[in-house]
Amino acid sequence: MTPAHAQPVMEARGLVKRYGQVTALDGADFELLPGEVLAVIGDNGAGKSTLIKALTGAIVPDSGEIKLDGQVVHFRTPIDARRHGIETVYQDLAVAPALDIASNLFLGREQRRSGVLGTVFRMLDKPAMRRRAAQQMAELKIGLRSLTQAVENLSGGQRQGVAVARAAAWAEHMVIMDEPTAALGVKESGQVLDLIRRIRDRGLPVVLISHNMPHVFEVADRIHVQRLGRRVAVVKPDEHSMSEVVAVMTGALTIDASDQAVVVDQEAATAAGVRPTGKE
Amino acid sequence: MATTTAPPEPAAPADIPPPSLRQRLLSGSTLGPLAALIIACAFFSLRTDRFLTGGNFSLIIQQVMVVGTLAIGQTLIILTAGIDLSNGAIMALSSIVMTRLAVHSGVPPLLALLIGLAVATAFGLANGLLVTRVPLPPFIVTLGMLNIAFALTHIYSQEQTVTGVPSLLTALGNTFTLGDTDITYGSIVTIGLFLLFAYLLGQTAWGRHVYAVGNNPEAARLTGIPTNRVLVGVYATAGLVYGIAALLSVARTGVGDPQAGQTDNLDSITAVVLGGTSLFGGRGTVLGTLIGALIVGVIRNGLQLIGVASIYQTLITGILVILAVTIDQVSRRRSR
Ligand SMILES: Nc1ncnc2c1ncn2[C@@H]1O[C@H](COP(=O)(O)OP(=O)(O)O)[C@@H](O)[C@H]1O
Ligand SMILES: [Mg+2]
């Protein structure tokens, strides 16, 4: 579906971010292609969240370059990234629980009435926002009885749905999700994975940060493996097994130039459940 | 089930029921406070026929006018998960500034009034800047500002009550007659302010942002709301409202009183809490605060009419405050 050499939607080279003694990003590269779901996986502390923060303006990297559609960009705040059509679903969702669903979808981008009511009296156009929200929720097939419900009265999956719907509604370039299924049950996780596919089918590329291998293998077109602050491999889920990818994540395997898995540490590889391939 | 015509339902199953009456009562809506107010009114109406008269209600509103107005500013601040201990002191300072400038310094009354409002706004602004820029907890900032404003009031007034206040500054104490009830213009100003802020909080983007900043500041920031600007705006706006309260206080007493407002900070918090606004921020309404102020006013007035010693008013108010905060806590835990 994607031409092999399509211009990446987003590309980063040599990102470095240090926190005192800790090097969270140690020359990390990144590449997101049009219309794909790219999973970013890695052990705790591998620098996944820091990478995402650097790409979305939540932190400014010490060095390295980020390009959006081939143009170098310098995001200073998440607002900068949002202005470029990049929407992020943060791990803690970033919703205002006491506000209703429509208000959350439009938080920070409220719509005003037309005419003097809007210009002079600054009156919100609640019906229009509710209509747009309903349409958005329907398009993504997020079933909610009433958009005037406070978000805190929703189930975990529905809250996630609201956060994802908000991102999908405003994203023009890409959607990034940090661990969207971490707090969810099986059924709700499945719904969120469906949502991710629907967003991709609308033509928006999605970056999915996840710990959950089955989820990653279920939806990802490509998998970015992060280890010790770097990207150590990009693999396709249909070319490598789950245990191979886990072994790459832990450093037991590396992927060579011809996309073959190479055992670095036989003991660790065996422990990770990788069967000997004879190729050593 | 559905009584309204909704937009076409999405295909997926809808498995959330609309909030039950009980949930709504528990979730910081004004229904609970309103019920309490009606019960109090019904109780006193049955006990004395002097309670349920236009004149008595006009009196109650006059009695709660100053604290009620202060409580509008307090509501804004508490909605952002802050607290303001300095509002009574700022009001006292502002009222001394406007009256002393006019009476002792020969400043034209209108200019004196504007300077008084500006002083109150400046103190609110200072609170806001300290809360956002340093940043410091609102409790500490406003505790400091309480002492500063209190001291400045006493230094500047030389402990003297300002008398002979020009009529412009007391005009809001004048009355007009509606039916056979005398109503002060100040009462109208107070009610007008409540309606204005109910509109601003409920119908504008600014209001949404105030709630969001109080409810989840990090989420507000990430969605692009300029949270510090919202906070500074809230504190400065509250300061301006305290200046208007100063004018109301001068109008009601006819003098500039350096002792004014000494318990008004806590009384305004009482009104806000009784009105169902959460001290944790992000939930509540300014009309709830009006009801909260009226509950205090009705209880005080009613007990006076039936001849109960005034200390019992304080006792009952204390119990109600604890009850209101308990309801808030319980509803928070339930909504987790
Ligand atoms: N704000 C911070 N201050 C100090 N160290 C940090 C900070 N954020 C991340 N780190 C460190 O950087 C490394 C990478 O963290 P992170 O990007 O959160 O990893 P991941 O999301 O893959 O678990 C970790 O060692 C973490 O402790
Ligand atoms: Mg992380």
C-alpha cells in the first residue's frame, strides 16, 4: 500500500536528550510513513516516552533534527506540534473529568456562535459543538448515549475513546498514542485497536507506543524497536516472530542489514523463546 | 427512555445510563443547596409570619450583599482549586482608599472610586502573579496578602473611620420601591454580578478554561489552554469584584470602616462551600454560591426573628459547612 520510498510524514535523526547523568535518548532515529500504524516498543527506560515527547514538543532535544514532510521543524511546546496537525493521546489521557464529552473534545478550541452573540458576548456554540462531537463519535463508532455526560462517569474504555476521538478529530498529520491499552480490559483494548485501524483507514498515520506484544502484532504495519535510547531495529510483524522481536528489545538478537535476526546472546535468546535458526 | 430528539445514534451499544438524580445531587449541582434553602425558608415561614415578606427578603439580600459579592470572586478562585484568604482585607483597604481619597484628599469622588477599584484589582493581580510565576500555594500567598492589606488599611486610615462620604460612593445604598418593598440598588448590582458570572462561567470559552484549569491543570495545558494566563485573570477579576464589594460595603454603612470585612474571607468560603462548589476545584457554580450565601442569610435572619440567640446561627452554619464538604468528598470518591 505504501510505496517503499514514500516521503516520511515525520523523520528524526540523531536525537539526544540527557537528564543530568541519564541519557534518555542517545542518538535516536525515527521514521513514520504515510498511512501506516507504527508501533514503538522497548523495555522500561528505553526512551520511548522521551522520544515521543521530543517529537511532540513536550521536551526540546539537546541535539538532533526533526523533519515534518521533509521540512525541519523546531517544536518548543505541545501547542507548536498541534498547530502542525500532530495530536497526542497521553498515557494519562489529559481529559478534564468533570467536564462533559463535547466540552472535552473541544477543550482549548471552543467554537463560538456566529454574529454578535459570538463576537460581543463570546457565547459558546454548544449545539454545534455537540453536533460535531456526536458526528465524530459516530464515525469512530464510539457508542455513547449522551455527549453531556461528564467524562468521569464513563468506563475506562469510553474515556480512552473520548481522548482518541479528540485526537482523531483535530489531527491533520498524525496521531500519537502512548500506551492506550495499558489500563484496559480485553474487550476495551480490542475496541481501541479497532479505533486505531479506523483512524489509519481515514488516511492518518498512527504512532502506537505499547508494551503489549499481541496488540502491537495485531495492528502495526511496522515496529520501531527502541533500546538504550536508540532505535535498534525496524521490523515488519509478518517477517519476524513475537519472540524474536522481544529478543531484539532485550538485546539478545540484532537485526542485520538484510533483515535477518542475528543472535548476540544465545542464552538470553533461548530464554526469550527464540528457536535456533542455524544462522549464527 | 430518550425524551429528547438526539442525533442519530452510533451503531455500537450504548451502555452508560444518564446520570441518576442521586448522582446529580451528589455531583456538585445546585439542587442540594437549593433544597436546603427551600427547607430553611419553609421552616421559618411556619414558625413566624414575619419571615415570608418582601421587606424581610429585601433585608436578607442586603445583609448578604457584601459577603455574597466577595463570594463571587472566591468562587472563581476555588474553581481553579485555589483559595482566597485576603478578600475581606482587600475589600477593607479598597473602601478606605476610595473614601479617604474623596473625603480627606479632595479627589473627585468618581476618580476616588476608580482608584479604589484599581487598588483591589492590583492586589488580586499580585495574588495571581505570585500563585503562577513563583509559584506559591494560593493559601500562603493570600494569607500573606491578608496581612499586608490589613496592615496597609490600618496604617493609611490611622485607625479612623472615614465619615462624611460623598453621595456618589453611597448611592448604591439608596432604594427604590417595587410593590410595597424597598430594594437597594446595591442588591440589584449584586444579583447582576451573579448573573454576569453565571453567564461567563457557563457560556463562554473562558469559563470552560477556568473549570478545566481547576479540574486537571496538566490536561488543560496540554490542550493548549494558557493556564497561567487563565489563573492570573481569575485572581485579577476576583480583585475587581472585591473592589465592587468595597463600594457596596461603603454604601451599606455610609462610612469607610477600617474594621470592615474581618471575617468575610471565611464567610465567603462558607457561602461557596454551602453552594456546592468543590474545594478541590473544577466543579461548582456561581449561582450555587448565591444560594449558599442566602442559606447563611436566611438562617441568621430566621433565627433572629424567632428569638434564638445569635451564637446558634454560628453553630448551625458550622454544621452545614461540614455537611457540605462531606457530600463533596463522598461524591468525589464515588466518581473515581
Ligand atoms: N524528566 C526526567 N528526568 C530525569 N530522568 C528522566 C526523565 N524522563 C525520563 N528519564 C529517564 O530517561 C530514561 C528513559 O525514560 P523514558 O523515555 O520514560 O523510557 P520509556 O518510556 O521507554 O520507559 C529513563 O532512564 C528515565 O529514568
Ligand atoms: Mg513511558
